[in-house]
Amino acid sequence: MPILNVKVAAVRSQALSKAIASLLQDLTARVLRKDPAVTAIAIDFVAPEDWYAGGRSLAEQRKSSVYFDVRITDETNTKDEKAAFIREAFAGLAALLGNLHEESYIHVHDVRAAAYGYGGVTQEARYHQRG
């Protein structure tokens, strides 16, 4: 855990997918202090002509964009850590994608430990098992 769901308005390539995953894996481990062994990243590409911002397609604007969310267990990161994650992710994605539209979004979800988990076990139960 966590899971990152990433949507990218750009031309898909395996190299770009790997670069995005590498960037986000690093930031999630370094800034949010999450274990890379249990971090999952799913990347979907959307054609720039099918992504609209400000009423115009990104293809028309000659821009790229991204939306992604990450779910983390509530109370495991500070506001400053989440702000740094959002700032660094935006800058890193702008460097990878080029001409990143300002209307690109990153959403950090703080999820209750009793309502979130992996492998069939909630984070709450994992906490108590370590106990």
C-alpha cells in the first residue's frame, strides 16, 4: 500500500510509462515514506484530443496533462509531507511530459485504516498485529 491511479494525456509509450512509474515510486517512498514493496501504480493514457481543459482539447492547446490520486492510511503523513509530494510530483511530471497544463491534478486521499488494506487485511488489523 499505497495505490496510485494515474491518468496521463500524452502519447503512450512503454518508456514514458516506466519513467512515470519510477518517478512516482521514488516520491512515494522518499517523501511519503511508503514501502516500495507494497506500492502499486496503475497508469492509463488518454489521447490529448479526448482531454479538455478550459473548454479546449489539450491537442488544440499543444499541452499534456495528468490527474492522479494516491490513497494512504490516515494519520501517517503530515500536511507538509503531502504538500511536498504534490509539489515534487507536479514538477517531475512537467519535466517528463513537457508543456504540462496548469489544470493537472494530484489528489492525496487520507483513508481510514479500518476501511483500507491489501491482501485481504485492513491497515488497522496490520497495526494491531504488529502490536
